Amino acid sequence: MSEKRSIGEEIFQWWRNYIAPRVQGQSEDEAEGKAQKAGSRDARQSAARALSARLRRSTYPDILFEPTVSRLVVTLGLGEHQLKPFAQTLHVISFVRHNVPDSLAKRLKGADETPVMSHMRFKQLITAERDEVASLLRRAVTSADEKCNVARLAGDMMFWGDQTRTRWCLDYFGVPFGSEKKAEPSQA
């Protein structure tokens, strides 16, 4: 689980540096007070927009030809079997415009009684085959106003399996993960 978390965090840092500036115009570090020239900020925003657009239009293996992506592959030390899920992950997170604390599953449930994604569509996502998941998650990100927790989404996509699916179901239905309700003995 720590490997999942560290890969998710590394991918989030990459997203924050290379994709997020397309919307904000600057990274969170710069927003916290680091001064930067307007010209270089505009160039960084343009580069982020261009990279984001290429990632949104690309699929595996084309995504791996991006220089910043190739450097991230080396940094993460990914094996050959991890490259396709990694490319799918970058494709999906290129649609995220704002990082927020809530997981994508929680955002799909929505705050009111009407979910952003219907129970039936959510079930389709959870029961989908590995190759279909990226396409369904891309649509889910769009449905959630292009906002979610990028690190968690990245980690979940890299290690999509039964445990991740279970946690997504619990998040979607608002059940805290890992909380075991102990059955109280009934009194007759």
C-alpha cells in the first residue's frame, strides 16, 4: 500500500508541475509567494496546455514518447507490465483541472440526494474489465467537474483491483474505509 501511495504522490507532483499550470497559470508553490516573471509564467502555462492537450488526445504507447513522461517512468522505476496502466493514468489525469481533497468516487456520489453518476453507471465502472476502466474514469472525471484528488486517482488506477474497487464502493456510498462495525449481541 505504501508503494501505491508513493506512486500516486509522485504522479500528483508531476501533474502539479506539468499539467496544473494550464489552469492556474502557476504551480501551488508559486502561488504561495515565490515571485516569477509574467513572461515565463505565460510560457509555462502554454507548455502545460500543450502537454495536457497531447495527453488527452494520445493513447498507449504514444503517451510514453513525451519527454516529461519518459523522465517520470525512469523516476518511478516502472516495469514493462506497468507502462500501459501508467499511460492510461496520465491520460485520465490530464482531464483533471483542479486537485481537491475528495476522492473521485466521493465526488461521483455528489453532495445532494441525486448522484453525479447514477448507481447503474457506477456499477458499470466498478465491474468493468481493466482495459475499459480508463475510458470510464475519463468520463467520470468530466462528470465530476474535472475535480478530484489526483494522487489518490493515480494510485488507484495504477493498482486497480478488488481492494481499490471495494474502497471506491465504500467512498461512493459514504461508508468510512476500514471501519468495522461490531455487531452488538441482540438482547431477547
